[in-house]
Amino acid sequence: MTPKEQELINYAHYLNTHPWLAVLFVAIAVWVIIWKGIALWKAARNNSTPWFIVLLIVNTLGILEIIYIFFFSNKKNQE
């Protein structure tokens, strides 16, 4: 057995003994996808290319996306 195969077996065993960890990873992924999708959609609608690029590349677990949605995206809509 190669070291890579042993490492995969160890990861699988760890996830089997700690199922809450897999649930946590899925929940975080769903959280990030939802906020990133909304923020990217608003940035595209506001023709905000710099924000779109930053939001697309930088991953902050939804924090930057939430800041953009609630503080910066509305300024374009009001003008």
C-alpha cells in the first residue's frame, strides 16, 4: 500500500468516526455558495467589474460577500 492510499484510508476512517465534520463541511460549502452567488449577481447587475473580480477570486466564507451586499451594492441602485 502506498503512502497516498494509506492517507486516504486515514481520512475516510476519521470521517466515519466524526460524521459531524462532513456535515459541517457541507453546511459551510452551501453557505458560501449562496452568499457568493448573490454577491456576484448584484456586482454584475451593477456593472461593478472590480468587485466582481474580487468576489470571484477571494474566499472569505461569505464575509466579504455579505459586506458587499449590504453596504456597497445598494449605493449603485440609489444613484
